[in-house]
Amino acid sequence: MLVLISLLLCSAVNSARILGVYPMPSISHQVVFQALTRELAKRGHELVVITPNPALLKDRPKDNVTEIDTGNTYQIVMNFAKKSPNTVKKRGAISDLEAMTSEQMTQSMILLSDELFNNEEVIALLRDKSQKFDLVIAEGFINAHHIFANIFNAPLIVFSSAYGLPETFEMTGAVARHPILYPHVMRNKYKNLSFLEKIKEIYNEYIFTNWLAKLEKLESDFLKSKFGAEAPTVDELKGLVSLVLLNCFPIFDNNRPVPPNVVYLGGLHLQPVKELPKDLKHYLDSSKRGVVYVSLGTNVQPSMMDKDLLNAFLDAFREIPYDILWKFDGDNLENVPKNVRIQKWFPQRDLLVHSKIKVFVTQGGLQSTDEAIDAGVPLVGIPFIADQWYNVNKYVELGIGVQLDAFTLSADDIVKGVNTVAGDDRFRQNLKKLKSIMYDTPQTPLERAVWWTEYVLRHKGAQHLKSPAANMTYAEYFMLDFVLTLIGVQSVALVILVYIIYYVIRLFKYGSVKIKRS
């Protein structure tokens, strides 16, 4: 009988209909979501996926994936950046919290949401009353898109391609905010802070928190403008969250205490290693002194760097005693050193595992970091944007690489950084140890993601996993009403006690004077 019930449950899960909403126009985000989409489809689920990178139209495992293409959002983001040139204003490439105003950040998020809900296929999906879904999986960060779970009356999984934001953890009742122990990942520095640096970083924490609060208010207003006055607010949509999937390893999130409905994946995007293209393999095999791989990711364009920063790289490459593979987005670069080979794209995952790769010079993206750890290649981190400072801080903390400062970067800095990690075997030993710790789990990241997704399906939203602290205000969580009442009562009692003592002292003082006089 138990076997029959189990088979029926599996059958029910295998026939689930899932809506995936992944709107962020960034390939580094999308490759993570594609991995889960592909595997869920292989397991027989029917999926409708809203994405700017419809990768499965030709490469679908079965005829059970429908993709709604929102790729025009890439152009919208580019146009927005052109209209707001100060979004990247430091050395032509660096975009920290000081480079973009909170108004620009919120505007860009609302712009993306508006474009998504104006998409004709999305409109048709929402208007089709026959559409039913057993589960909605929505990308974290832009909370307005959680309304799909409300519209289709389905459980909601929030899926982040990297870390969770403080608001993400508040949805689940996890430890959300601590400026030192669990800082938000957009911070430039969080370790070994001086007193003045602590003041600065706590202020940055406040700025980021305030920005997210503004964004939440604007998103709520946006939803009401799109769906009417009765539309739920973002705060109300948070209550729909059944599970949070984070594509990072717990050690990179400072081993944050979380309830059971927060699941760390880490390395979900890592695909099996493939054979390198013949010309690239020949280049690596024939290198007599080893190769340094340089890639600053998809969001940092070396061709747009200020001349002095670009020349710092070129001058450094002339001095580095290794061959260089450089991912460079431009077409015409002058004075390229003889030991440098330039391409617009490299098969990074497959390249890093080659034995001739000595060092990876990276912007510090989380997925590039995962690939380097898996391949055992020491890192020179030069952060430029978003969570990259946080990640590269981790390189230093874990002893797997060094950090360089893009604000002041010189050719000498690059040469010294590369020679340091290439010449010290401790970096590779630390990588080997870290990899063994991170991957010592009973499931692969993909198996874990699928299992928990189907767990939510099996248990109709898995409400039993929720913490009672989920979506509590800090006033409720810290019982401020009780604490303030207690302080008030104690204060009144203290005032009364002081008055009584004062009265008794006065009584004895003046009473004794009267007795003496009589």
C-alpha cells in the first residue's frame, strides 16, 4: 500500500505545470535558471519560462518547455545606461554604490518590470483564464514579479542566481541584517575594519536598506497601476513564499543561520567539462611557461575603460612571465603584447581545468569564482560592480587569491598580484581543501534544487517549513511593545521609589529639626 501511495505521489509530481519568471537581462543570471529548467523538463514537468535568454527553443530535452522571449530588455538596459552616464563613472568601468543614485537603481528595476508586463506573450498568458500552474518559480531581487503566484494561486519559490538580499531572508525569518557578521553583498569591505571604516560601512548598509525600501514602495505602486487598486502590495506578496533557493555555498554567506525553507545550492550552473576547441587546446598544450587567463565577466567591458586603466593591463602583460589569454570585447586594440592572445569569448569552464592555467585574473563574479574553485586555479580578484567586492574579500579570507583595487590599479599591482598567487603553492592547497569542504554533500547542487522543488509540489507549498518569524517587523521580532512597556513600568516605579525616598529623607530631616526646637 505504501509503495502504491509513493508511486501515485511521484506521478503527481511528474505531471506538474511550472511557471518560471526570470526577467534579469544578464547571462550570468540566466545560465543558473536554465540548468534547473532543463532538469525539471527532463523529469517530465511542463514548464512555461519567461526569460531574456530563451536557450531551450532548439535544445529542449522534451517538447514540454515553452519560452517567452523578453530579450528586448537588454537593449532597454543599454539605453538607460546611455541616458544615465554616471551609472558607470569611475575609470570607465567601476560602478559601486556611489556611482549610481538610488533613483536610477529604482528606475531601472521598474523599467524592467514595465517592459515584462507589456510583453504581448506575457499579456496573453495573464489573460488566458484556462492557464493553471502548480508552482511559480520567480527570480529574487525584483519582487513585483511575485504577483504571478498571486494571479495563478500557486506556491512560490524565490530563486536567486547568487546570494539572497536582506529582504529575501526576512521573508523566511532567517537572520537578515547584521552590518558586520552578515553584511549585504554590495558592500566594498566587511573584514578587518577600522573604527572609521565601520562607520562608513554601516552608513552604506543604511543606504542600501533605504534604497530597497524605496524600491518596494515603487513596486507596490507599479503593481496597482498595472492590476488595479486591489492588487497586493509587495509586502503582502512576501507571505506567498514557500521556499528560497540560493545558488551560493553557505561558507560564502558566512554560514548564516536559516530556517529549513532556505536551501543553499552552490555551483548549480557548473556543467560537465567538454573538450576545448582544437586551436585553443593546441595553444595551451604548447605553452612552455604556463598561461594566465584574464576575464572580467560579461558586465565589465575592457574596451570602455579609461585609457590609463586599459594601459595598466597592457603594460602589466608585457612584464608578466607567462602567456596571456584575455577576454576582450573590442575589435581594434593597439599595442597588444606578443604574449597576449585576445578573443571576445572563451569556454571558461573548460579552459580553467587545463593544467597549463596558472592564474585566473577575474572581476570576482560568483559563478567565475565557483568555476575557479572547482578547477583549483588561484585567483587575482579586481572587483568592479555589485557583489564582486564581497566575493573578492572572501578570496583573501579563505586564502585562495589576492585582491587588487580597481580605483588605484596600476601595472605594478597586476604584475605583483599574478606573481604572488602563481608562485605560492599555498593558494592551490587552500583551493583543494575548500573544494573538498564545499562539495562534501550527499547531493549535487542540481539534485538538491530539483528535490526541494518537487518537495514543495508534493506538499502543496510546504507551509510547515515556514518560520514563525517570517515577514515579522523588527518591532514584533524584538517584542518592542513588551520591552517598552516593561521599561515604562520600571521607569514609573523608579520615579515613585525616588519620590518616596526623597519624601522619607525630607520627613526625617525636617521632623528632627522640629523635635530639637521643641
